[in-house]
Amino acid sequence: MKNRAKIEVCEDSLLIDKKILVFGDVHLGLEESISSRHGFPRLHLKELSEKVNRIFTALKKRKIKITKIIILGDLKHDFGSVTISEWGDVRKFLQKLITFIDGDQEDKLIIVKGNHDNYLNTITRKENIKLVQNYVYKDVCFLHGHEMYQECLNKDIKCLILSHLHPAIIFDDGYKSEKFKCFLKGKWNKKMVYVMPGFSLMSIGFSLNEVIDKDYKNKNDDFFIINNKDLQKLEVIVYNNKDGEEYNFGKLKNL
């Protein structure tokens, strides 16, 4: 159909119609609480900048120009306030992203509000950046994933793109186990759904192996708008940064 968006995986982000880049769960400020307790150096912003550079270098090689970036919530980490480090790091990160966006159009950087983004509007107002509960483009509704919105239930919406869950998967061959960030993809409530991994480098994510554990007993079913039973019906996709390929491991319930 003419109004359907084309979606592809691009590292820990999604590329929409070869012009919109989407990612979520950056959690700037998380390392502040960790470093203050354990004395670790603060490198998260630097490493995020390097990651963004890598993604845009790959896009440039494909002659792709990004005209809009959508951040799917939890740009910052602290629930109760905007910390001093968050104020500085968030503004620097947003200003860097804007330099990669082609054109002078309005709303070229959109932030969908996440559950960690309390008081983020104090920064977005300063930077003149749009902060919304959800965002619709063509037949796609972008939302964080902790709450559902009526706009996303519209019959014209055929696809939902969410973050919030921080999905990851552990593969164990009996000798060693490795944990990878992953995407989830499949049908839910008659709509195509993409669940994105966290963009943050501070954590790989929540192990989906727990969801398929028989003893899990649907814990945290209210954490995410998709319950654990329905999560098991989605396909697990791991993106390999080295070869630029995505690998589909089939439905979560079969792993």
C-alpha cells in the first residue's frame, strides 16, 4: 500500500523509509548514580557519540540522508528530577543529533516521553524540541511502551514501534552463555509490532529467557503494554554490527 512505511533494522535503531532514524532508552544520567557509588569514570556520553557516529557513517556509505530522528523515551534516567549531569549530557547529545539531520524543516527531532522523562520538558523547551506522548507517521504509531494511547489504536495504524522493555536474549550451548541485545517483531492485536533494544551502552538489557521460563509466572505483566504470554509469540531478531546483518531466531517461545 502507498501509505505503508518501510522499516529496517540499523544497529540498535530502526530506519523508516530510508529517512527517519528511531531509537530509545538512552538513559543519560544512569552512570552518574553508578560512578558516584563506585568511582567509575563517566564515559557514557562519549561512547554514545561514537555509536551515533558509527551509525551515520554506515548510512552515509549507503547515501542515506536522515531528515528526522525519533527518540522513543527514557532519554534521561533519574525519575525525580533533572540532575546536573543529565542537564549537560542531554543537551550535548541532542545538539549532536541535530547536526546529523538533513534539512531545515520543523520538528526534525521528536522525543516521545518515557516513564523516566519526568521534567525533561525543562530541557526540550530550552532546545525548542518537540516532546510528545506518541507520534504518528503514515501507518506507524511510535510510543514508549509503558502506556497505550488512543491514537495508536486507530484502525489506520498498522504498526506499533516501542521501546521500554530493553529486550535481550541469552544463548547457552552448555559450555558458555552469551547475552545479546535483540529486537522483537510480530503481530499483536492485529498490528505489526517492533520492540526495540535499549540504545544505552550501560546495560545489554532484560533477559527474555526469563519470560519463557516456566517458573516466571507472568511477573511484571503490567510493566509493558504487551503481556508476557503475547511476547512469547514474537520473533527474536539479533543485529550483528560487524557484518551489518540481522538474524531471525524465530519465535521467543520456541527458543
